[in-house]
Amino acid sequence: MTFFHSTIKVKQRLRSAKLLERKEHNIIQKKAKDQKICKKILGLAAFKKAKKILFYLPIRGEVDITEIFSKKKTFILPRVKGKILQLHATENLTQTAKGKFNILEPHGHLTKIKPHDLDLILVPGVVFGEDGHRIGYGKGFYDRLLKKTSCPKIGIAYGFQIVKNIPGEPHDVPMNMIITEQKTLKVRRKKLGATKRA
């Protein structure tokens, strides 16, 4: 088995295991964790400084960060367009509708934002490694988008979604930071994926 195929199998196993764990997440515990994570996001210097923030609307048990949506920032949501994510400035959640994959997306007529104009990206995922790597749903939408950006990228997850490391692939774009209800991991890439807990 080649390294490439071995990497894919490892990612598939991790994805399946964490999706199941997230599906079985206790609703009351989840809500409390969501609130802790939102509080951490609001306290970040990068969040306070940022004006244009790429946000996400939770699906399949992802961390619900919608309570920060009302803060005085320009919130941007992704919209699936072919094989890419098109970005639109969104004032409130009434400006969304179910799109591809039955996910809430911003209306297409809303102001478009270019990826390189973003100040901060809040990134959902199924699994995150302490080395900053991420496993999503396998469609590659975020991988293609993140390559076009230079701003800080913050992975948002629950503590049980974090593993020591994830095998990297050429198209992967590591996170700068990962936030869970338990801790904040600042990824230091210069030291071979070493991380600093804050």
C-alpha cells in the first residue's frame, strides 16, 4: 500500500469515528461547550481586530457559534458554486436559504467577498490534529478556499475531535490555531508541528 493510500485510509477511519462520536454528543453538554467556545472566540485578539470574518453555520453536530453572529463585524458565509466556495457578506440569518447538500447558504445576490480580503476564518471540521492539520467531509471545498487566503485560520471543534497529528497531504492548509471548550492550541509550524497550549 502506498503512503498516499495509507493516508486516505487513516483519514477515513478518523472521520468515521469522530462523526459517530459527535452524533452521540449529549445535547445539554454540547450547548454548554458551545457557549464556552463562543466566549473564547470573542476574547481572541485576532477576533477583536478582524473586520471581515468567514463564519460557518453548523451541520451534523458541529460547534454552534451562531451566538457571535450578532456582534458588530462583517460576517461572511460560504456558498457552494460548482467545486468552490463563493463568499458573501451576510447581515443576518434571514439572508440564508438551504442550498447544495441541504446546508444553509447566503443568498446569491449578496455582496461577494474575495478570499484574500478576509481578516479571519473560523473553520469547521470533523477532526483536527495538534499539528494544525484538519479532516473535513472529504469534498475539498475548504482546502481549495484556504489556499487563496493569508489571514489567520482558526479551527473550531470539541475536545474529543482533537488527535495528536494527522497525516498531511500536499493540498492541506494547516490551521494557525484550534479552539475547543477545553483548550486553545496555537500551532507553531517552524518546530515540526509542535503546539503551545494557552
